[in-house]
Amino acid sequence: MGTRGSLGPLTAAARDRVEAGRTASVSEVVRAGLRALDREEALLDELLKARLAEALADPRPAQPAEEVRSGLAARHAKRTGQGA
């Protein structure tokens, strides 16, 4: 079952890989790209899970939402030159 699509500006890069003998076809380039994307997403999922576990295991008490908001507002004001 074939699928047609456009790679837009990436078409030339895919064809270059085929012409250089790095891959057998543009389809193979796309498959390799999808596999790389799957690996990247899996790594990000692992990182997020690790960060979440770390945050949940943090024994410090939670910070009140209003304190977080005011701290972010102050930080934003400082970075943008707005406010005191």
C-alpha cells in the first residue's frame, strides 16, 4: 500500500541521500526519519517521566499558586523592563 505525499523543501535533501548511495529510496529516507522521530519521542518521554518522578519525590512543601504567579510576574517585569 503506497502513500503519496510531498516533502516540500526536504525533497532535495532526500534525493541527495539517495543519489549519494546513503539510502536506496526516498521512501527509505522517510522511514529512517520516522524511526529517528520515534527514538527522540521515546527519549523525551523517559526524561519527562524521570522529571515528574523527581518532582513527586521532592520532600519540600508545595509552593502556593499565588506565590508562584507573583514570582513569575516579578521575573517577567524584570526581564522586560516593566515595573519596579
